[in-house]
Amino acid sequence: MPAKSIIAARWVIPVQPRQHVLENHALVIENVRIVDILPTSDARSKYPDTPVTERPTHAVLPGFINAHTHAAMSLFRGMADDVPLMDWLNNHIWPAEAKWVGQEFMRDGVELAIAEMLLSGTTCFNDMYFFPNVVANIAQEMGIRAHVGLIVMDFPTAWADSPEAYFDKGLHVHDEVRSLSRVGTTLAPHAPYTVSDAPLEQVRTYADELNIPIHMHVHETSTEVSDSVAQSGVRPLARLNQLGLLNPRMMAVHMTQLTDEEITLCAEQGISVVHCPESNLKLASGQCRVADLLAAGANVCLGTDSAASNNDLDMLGEMQTAALMAKVTAQNAQALPAWQALEMATINGAIALNCQDDIGSLEIGKSADLIAIDLDHISTQPVYDPVSQIVYSASREQITDVWVEGIQRVKYKQLVNVDVDDLLQTARRWGERLTTS
């Protein structure tokens, strides 16, 4: 992309200000940043020698922020469907991880996941899995933003064999990725039932010292909550609160089991809730009370979870499912309107990751992380409200272009500088290996 360029579209949806749609507007990008937003006719006059990318039937909006992934698990997609969470983990996923997860598995699985995410409009993902150094390097190479989780568990895995080793390796990764322009880190204790109190206290200390978020599965199922009460006398959220972990750094994933008092606590402590509606539905984990959380003032963002439990990494689909689920859960058709679902997929994810000054909305001075969706399609015509059409009607096949830091990563529905045939062949080989093992 030239040092300065213009992207002109039928609609520009900046997300901030709220519920704001600009018709026949253009974004002016210089190097990696948005330097102007103005009517297309004015942009042509003001910048007469600047090349223009025309998208006359498209909406241009911020790239999606997938706030919870296990990217490499794309290689487990469809391997263990239609079973409940603990059966899925104990009898399928954890044994497969013990046998297969290593550098090669991580590299191939992450490349497959990033390709899928870019093609479906995700420009930033927040990952929790093993070998975060591999995830970080591939994300940087493929041109997508990522936050990699410095995972912590009580028991040994292919990545580390003790809490001390998890911390040692994680801190080393944190230092390594500081040189990568598109990659950040989080502390990622897996869940309350897999991490004991002492490591969780260390997580809190390191998160404060390093000024990074904490990314954790919390209140995912009713069984998790009842087991916690039986073992410790308190619900998981109360235990985390006692340990000082409920603060604006906390990204609590799933949160399908919440009382009124816990919803108030989430808002008061400033934690971010990461809603994964399709994974929750598929594993029958429960329903997150999204409308109540938002009404209380909590920050709620969206994640897909892994392709092994979803079974895709499609944030457009996640927005639609989230909006529909919220209406049923609240028994209110006005719960979670389209514009709010879009906020959950963009700026709210940026707030959770503490990068809202750089991404999550289209504003002058922010990074040029944006996507173009073609609404001139049978399924999205006529257009009365482009935001509603995007959330309720559009599919990821209508995403034609993706830019990260002003660099085009998807052009006319094709990945730039990625060998898709090679990715597909590699995925098929893994399918054969896992099937015959």
C-alpha cells in the first residue's frame, strides 16, 4: 500500500460515536494510521493525487476482535462433536493434546486458524493455548494482531510440567514478543478448577507488574460452580474475588452461571466478560446474561472459543447468535440490538485487552485495522440499516477486503501472500494422522 491511500465506501461504520453511520464517506490512511474521515467527494478534492480504493456497495467498519480463541485446536475441528464439556475435555481433547500437541501441531493449526479468521474479518485475536511463542511468531508473520496467553495450570502438559515452569516459560515469551509490533500477552490461568490458590496469587502479582490482562475461563458450567462450592465453600467468582483477581485486568470467559449479585460485582470491579455464545450452545454449558451485564455497566465482548467446540471462527455468525440468544435469555426482543452486538465484536474487545486507544473503532489517529463487507447481495438487500444487515443477514463470504495496520491482508476475498492450497493439504494430512492413530 502507498504511504497515503484512500478507501471510499457506500457506508463507513466507525462504531464510535455510537450508532453512527456515515454515507458515501472515505478513510484516508497514511502509513498505518487513519489520518482523515470525510465525505468521498471532499476526500478527492483534498487529496487529489492519492490513490483511491473504491468500494461503492460496501460497508467499511473496524476489524473484528475475537476475544477468546484456542487457535491451534482448529486441527481438532469436528473430532469430538455432540458430547458435554467435561466428557469432551477428559475423554477426547486432553488425551489428543497429550499425544499430538507440539511445535509442528501448533504451527500448522495456528496458520489454519489465522487464515480462517482473516477471511472472516478478524484482525485481532486473543489466544489461550500452549506454545504461545509459536502463536506469536506466526501471527506476526501472517500480519494479524494477537494477544497470546501465558498459560498456567497445576498439572503437566506438553508446554510445562509445573506451575513454576509455566511462569518461567511464560515470562520468557512475554520478553520475546515485546519486539513484535502486532503481538501482546495476557496471563492465562486456565480455569478455577485447574489452578490452585498459590499460582493464582502469582498471576495477580505478575499481571500488576507487567500491566497485562488476565484471561481465564470462569463459571463455564453449573458443574464447575457446584464442585467449587463443595470443595471450598464458595462459588468460583467469590474465590477469585478473595484472591484479588476481580479488577479491570480480568477477562472472564463464558460466565454462563451468574446471580444478580455476581452481575453487580462484575460491573463494580470493572471486569470484562467474554461471551462465547455458539460454543456455549454446542456444549450445552448455559446462557450468559448478556443484557443484564450490559445494563449493569459491565464490559462484554465476543469470542468464538476454538473451532473444536464451535466449530468455526466466524465473528459475524457469533454476533448474530449473541444477539438472538440475548433476546431469548432476557425474554425481550429489544435486548442486545445490532449496534450493541457490533460493539461487542469490536471496541469492547479492545477495551478488554486495553488497546482501545489503537483499535476497535475507526477514528482519526487509530490504526487502520478495517474490513469491507459487500451488502449488494441477495441476502442483504434492500438496505434500510447497514448495521442490522451486517449483524442479522450478512455472511462471512461477503467480506471482500481486510486491512491490518493499513496493509491489505485479504483482497477481493483472497488471502494476500498465503498459500491456501498448502494450508488445506496440511490440514488434510493432520486429519488422516488423527483418524488413524
